[in-house]
Amino acid sequence: MYRDRYLEPYIKRLSKSFPVVLLTGPRQVGKTTLLEHLGKGEAPHRNYVSLDEFGPRSLANHEPELFLERYKPPLIVDEIQYAPELLRRIKVIVDRSGKNGLYWLTGSQHFPLMQGVSESLAGRVAIVKLLGLSQSEEYKIADAGKPFRPDRTESRLKRKPSGIESLFKRVVRGTFPRFIHKDAPPVQTFHSSYLHTYIERDVRNILNIANLSAFEKFLRLAAARTGQLLNLSELARDAQIAVSTAKEWLGVLEASFQVYLLKPYFHNLSKRQIKTPKLYFLDTGLACYLTGWHNAEVASKGAMAGSLLENYVISEIIKSYWHRGIEAPLYFWRTKEKEEVDLIIEEEGRIFPVEIKLTMRPDLHTLKGMSTLKKSAKNVGNGAVVCLVEDRYPLSSDVDAVPVYGI
């Protein structure tokens, strides 16, 4: 059962303007399925080859010219990071051809892949990112056309939420497409298998780690800090590794789309602000699995409930940008006096503040951080408090309460 993805029209459009389109994102979010679906709608159909398979991978690494002679464009090359030498040969072909839409590539290891792309395909490739299903994609809501922003009041979802437990079922389960199928695997079984594959294949491929269990411990400790300011020294101490190692491992988590570091916003503002990023997981299901929150009702009342909801909302807002082919202009704001706004969206010369709260009754006290921000910054647009309300309504003249299902 195929589920439409918002990226589809953007990939089609980019393919008409660039010889190469690269679709990146974590494992099992539907990159291959999406490109194969689009490829079948073309005439002629796109050829397909996966470098996950030993034969094609070996040929691509040892005989790249022969590989590209055997697999001709228009072509989908899956998991291109396993044969970076192909990128140079693809450059030769696209320069010689002068045509657009020749190659669609997928990759799940962003940093080493981007290094090769920047060296070989600069100016010839459009890069887009795919994560798990957004809530709008899962519930088959037509694309609203624009990412979430507090001043965009069009409804994102037509369905009404059925309560906090329903929401936390999605938070705990995660957003991998496998979960919407009739034969969906048990949630814990899926995440256990996913984690094993990720560590054994992706991590081992990037890092030379003798003890992979140490990396898994580091990953679990990182998950316990979701929504918190990143304290690399403390994380390294608890994981019993050097700070330099913790920095390297965190870079791998970020490069493979497991975590997202939300940068602080301090453009033209006071030096009193915190400049440390905040740590989030790009899929809350994996974060819940790693921290032992397996039951939605328990998780919704547990010690991490607020952090998990914040993580969920931020990941959904990231999708609202990435799944439309747009980089996410997201930040947070926090002073050394701990005055804070959970999320800042910077667009069109304005900043839009967003608070994320585990409450059904937001009040004016919730707006304290926004009020302080307005005294420090110019061009502050409308704000939003994303929370557990059922319908959108104004909290003040320029701030609305917005339901989680409305982002």
C-alpha cells in the first residue's frame, strides 16, 4: 500500500531542472519506495539498482564505468554512499549529455555522502530530505502548500484528535511507514531490529569502533536528553568516553538523520543568550524505545512526557519544511537567565515564536518568554502555543493556541 508523500511534486520539478536529484534521509522512511513510485509514472520507466546488494556494489566500486554502462539512465541508484566513486563518473556522463533528470540517487549517510557530492556534483544536483510520515501524510490530508508557521491559519488536519493517549500512541510508535501497513510489525520488535541494523551497518561503516555496545549506550544516553541543552562533557562522562569521541559519535548520529541539533537564535540580539544547541531525535518512536517508554498512557504521564511532546512537534515542523524541499529555518531562544522560547521560525525577515506545552489550558503565563523576546528583537511576527487544545483560538492579539494536530 503506497502512501502519497508531499515531496513527490517537488522531486518531479527538480528533475526537470537538474541532471541529478539526491534524496537523503534515515533508513526505512520510504526513499526507495517514493522514487520507484515516481519512476513508474515516467515514460520510459526508470531503471533501478541497489548498492545494498553485493554484486552491484562490487561492480560500482571496482568498475564504475562498466557499472554505468550496464545500468543506463534514466536510473535510480539506491544507497549511493556505498560507492562514492560513482559520483565522479556520473559527473562525466551528465556533463557530456547536457540533459536533466538522468539520475535519482538515495543515501542514508549525510556527511560522507555530502562530501562526495560537493566535490563531484556541485551545481548539478538537487538535494532533498525525507523523514518518516508526517501526520498530514499519514492521515491523507492534501498538501496545504506551505510549511507550518503561526500566522498561517489554514487547517492542517480535518480530523479531530481523540485525546492525549491517541497522540502519544503516535509519539511512542514513531512515524516509519511500516507502521501504517496491515501487517505492521510489533513496535518494539521493529525498533530493536532497526537499531541493530543501524549500528551494525551504518555506524560500523563510518566509525572504526571495536565495542559497538558502547555506541549503543551513548545513543541511549542521548535519547534520555531529548529536548535538553546539549552538554557534551556530561554526556561523555556518563558514557565513559572522551569528549572528542562523544563529539564524533554525535556527528555520526546527526549525519545519519537520527538526531537534530536545534541551533540557538542570536542574530543581532543580546550576548546574554545561550549559544549551545538543543538535542532532538528525528523520530520520537526510536527515542521512546531507547528510553524505555513503550506504553502510550504511561509515557503521556511520565517524567519525559513534556520533552517527548516537544520533540514530536519540532520533528513534525521540520517535516513541514523538508517534505516540501525547503531547508528548515528553525532555532530556539534562551537567555542565561533561563528566559526561553521553544522554537523560532525565521522567514521573510521576521521571526515567529512557538511554545510547545503539555497542557489543555494554556494561559498568559505561557507567553512570558515571547514577551521578553519582543523586547529584545525586532520584526517579531505572530506566535503560537502548540498544545493539547482541540481547536485553534487566540490567547492574545498576536498569539494563538494551536492543537498539535493542527501543525
